[in-house]
Amino acid sequence: MVLRLVHTSMILIALGSNLPGPAGGPRETLERALAAFPEVGLRLLARSPWYRSAPVPPSNQPWFVNGVARATCDTADPADLLCRLHALETDFGRKRDGTPNAARTLDLDLLDMNGLVRDDAPILPHPRMTDRAFVLLPLADVVPDWRHPVSGRSVAALIAGLGQHGEMERIEETPAAGSSLT
């Protein structure tokens, strides 16, 4: 039997954190999560600068640090990849108690996987990504020519459609050369 590794070339993952975890504060947690991608079969190709954003919906939680990563993976199964991402979240101290929009040490959302469109879990592209500046702005940094697989709209058009970007700021101009790239 010959095993073949499948490398999907356009996997987009949103990263977020607003609580300290075992790796340190939110920014350190995100950096270490990227460094742990190989442990779950991901190879990081690029990442956005980090952004600071207010919680959505508004609450008294700490602000988030957010970004987007582009990677390849050794699986073509989105459900398998999502399980791996959830396992990584758990490794970084994420506790899922069913509370929607809860503060978290690490949040990894599968945004897009080679333009795949799925109505079953995991839904692809991510169903709420087009409403979130904290996803679209870093996405535009990583893949400025990306188009939504369903609507065909460019990331620039999706950003323009948001109007105000809410309370959000870039906290890193560009990632350091080779930063978190394996």
C-alpha cells in the first residue's frame, strides 16, 4: 500500500485570542499556535499582521488579538482539519462550555479550504466571515486577490461593504521576515 500526502494549497484560518493561556498573553499564544501547526499536519505559508479588536458583540471582555494564516495540510477532509484545529485550541487552554462569544485563550476558525462550498459541518466558506472586519482585514493582507467562493465578491468589496470597521487597529505593521513560518 502506498500512502500519499495530500497538500491543499489554499487553507485560510482565522486566529484569535483574548485571554492569557499556557503560552502567555494573547499575542504570544497566537505565535505559538502558528508554531504548532506542523503538529496537526499544517504547513504555514503566510500570516497577516496582528490586529487588536473589540469583542463582537460588544461586551466587557478583554480586546482580542486577531490574524489570518494561509497554510497547506496533509488532509483534504475539512471535518478532519476542523477536529485538528479544535484539538490545538484545547492544547492551548480553550474551554468550550457552550457560551456563545465567550472569551477564549485560542480560537481557530476554518475560513476557506480551496474554495470548497459545504452546507454541512463544517460549513464552508465560514458563514460569518463576511460580517467581520477582524477577519476580512487580515485576510486581505494575506490573500488580497481572494474571492468569496459563493458570492464571487473580492475581499476588497467585502471590506467596503462593512462600512465602519468597528473598534480595531493593526498592532504590527508586517510580520517579521520568516516570522512563524516553518
